[in-house]
Amino acid sequence: MPSPLPGFDDEIKLYPTPVIGVRAFRLQVYGTEIKLSGPLFPNFLWQPGVNTRICYSLGSKGRAPEHDLELCSCGFYAYHHHSGVSERDRSNSMSVIGIIEGSGKVMLGTKGFRANEARISALSMSKYQRFIELDKAVHHYYPDVEFFERPADMYSRYPSSYLDLFYSNL
Ligand SMILES: [Zn+2]
């Protein structure tokens, strides 16, 4: 099954090195805990540390960790550049932009990558979210994530690995 989002696996298949990318998350409130999901899959909650892909190609209950990334569209998606994140994902008051490090198997495309393992490296929460102290709850659940007040600082601290990866594969 090809990826439903072109640009995430069209260039280099199975790049083995950890790769840095940027993406959006959604804040999900569970009592006093606040966790992060993807914008499209509110039921998939990112765990602290390394997350392992869940395959949905076998149906909503079909967990298939052995499923092949090359044959599927599953995995953790991220853009090479923050301009790839849609306005819809930026403007939502429950949205957070962050950096992930994809590892394990990685498929590389022109817009971004998808990986079968990923961890959240950094997050930049909005002024309003920090004002109402949502950042503290998020940091509590993801203690090893680095927080930035200014997105620009986060992007310069975590530059995309795209050019390195691309040119090393020519
Ligand atoms: Zn799959």
C-alpha cells in the first residue's frame, strides 16, 4: 500500500540512521495528565522515550509490529522543514509543534520521512498554553523532552538531517 501522503517515502527507502524532523501534535487531556497524540489519530498517544509503530493496515485492532514499513503506509511521519506543517495544525489551540527523531527503519521522501520508531526530542508550546501551564503537565509526562519558548530556537537547535541524508546517498 503506497503512502496516502506523497513525499514521505518517495526517495530513499530504509535509511538506517536516526533522522530529525518536525511535526504537529495534539494535546490530549486525561484527568490531571496531558499527553500528545497525532492530529489524525487522537487515540494513539505518544509515549515518553522511543515509540514503536503500530500498524493499522490490518484494521483498527490490528497491531502488527512485524509489519514491513516498505509494504505499508504506517510509521511516524515528520516533515524535513517546519513550513510543511499545515496552518490547520498550527492554529489549533490544542496543537503543539515539535521535533522527532525517527529511528529503526526510515523511509525518506522529498517532504519528510516516516520511521518505524520515533521519540519526541523537543516541543514548543504557545504563549497561551504556557500561560495556563499546560507545558508543566506535558513536561511531567515527557521528562526527557526539551522545551523551547521560541519555535525558531527549536528549529536551529534541531536542524533537519535531510540534506546530509540525501547527499550521502547519491
Ligand atoms: Zn503496517
